[in-house]
Amino acid sequence: MTIHFGRKLKNIEGGLKLTADNYVRMSDIDNANSSEELKLKLEKVMTRFDLNMKYFKTLSREKFNEELNKFVASNKFYEIKDLNSVAGIYGHYVMVLDEYCQVYIGTASRNDGIKERIPQHWSEKKPLARLDAGEWGSLHIDSFRAKDTTRIFVWRDDECTFFEDYTLNELWEGRLVAQFPIDYCLNSVMGNIPKEFFFERLKDRDLRDSKVYQ
């Protein structure tokens, strides 16, 4: 049993870090062997994977850390080493994937808070249809595995002032996402980006994709 950020991780097939071999579920790979349409989808998905991995290697680790340090300081996030320290705490979180120079910015405002929300990303496995969704785009945070997350920062709601309206929490998450350069950010959904940042973020996403899929 492996302990990661205070959580016990089960040894799962394919290991605890993302690889080309565990990116797609084995059942989807098996199905692709019997369908030409699914086979084409699988090839597209694996091409997306390879191009994103190649792109991640071009990013500056120094610039990435500079942007991360600036972001957490200006938004009053702080680093945690153990998810048990935020048991039952709601708020925003930043998952850092240092190997890829990427972050994911999320929100926990329901159920068991930050402690339970982050491991959900580690345990979910996207089906081929979801991996194929959209024309381009970055990899989904849920495609990565537990050991890919190397640092965690949180903004915790100790005073219980976090919005009861989940939509408002998502909009605030969108404001946070809009602050982080998209080259270093896995958040690609645009639905929660406030309108004053939307078109600039959309342009940045298109520019990022042009660099990845050129």
C-alpha cells in the first residue's frame, strides 16, 4: 500500500503514474479491435496524447514555477502535505503536476470537501468517448494518476463563508483559472470563465492548441 498526501493508494493495473499504456481503458482498446470506427477514435486519442506529452517537454520549468508562486501568493493559497489536514473543509485547490509543468485548479464545495474531492480525480478513468470529445484540447486532469500530483495548494474556507450556490463557486474558480497562463494549465472548459475574461482566454486556448497540434 502506497501513502500519498496522507491517503492510502491501492496498487492499480498500469501503475500510479500516467503512461501511454494506461491512458486508455483496456476494455476500450479491446472494443477498438472489433470496430473500424472505434479504431480510428483510438488512433486520434493516442495522437492527442503523444502531441501533448511532446508539448509538455517544451515548457520552461523555471517560468512555470514563477507563475505558480505568483498565483498562490496573490490568491492566498498555501501548500499542504496531507489531505487529512483539510478534512471537511471546502474551498479551492491547485493540483501541481511538476513533471508536466501543469496545474489543475478545482473547487470543493459539496459533500466531504477538499480531502475527498482531489482523490476523485485520481480514481476516475475517462472512457474513450470522453477522451475523444472535442476537436483538440489538452489532456483531462482525470487521465492523470495519483503520483502525477506532486504538490497541492489550497484556499480553505475556515469561516464557513464559502458560497452555498455552487454556480457562484464555479464562477470564482473561473476567475482563478483565467489568471493562470493556459500553457501551464489543464483547465480547458470555458463554461465557468467570467465574460470579461472569456474571449481572451478562448484566444489563448486556440494559440495553445496551435502550438500543440501544429
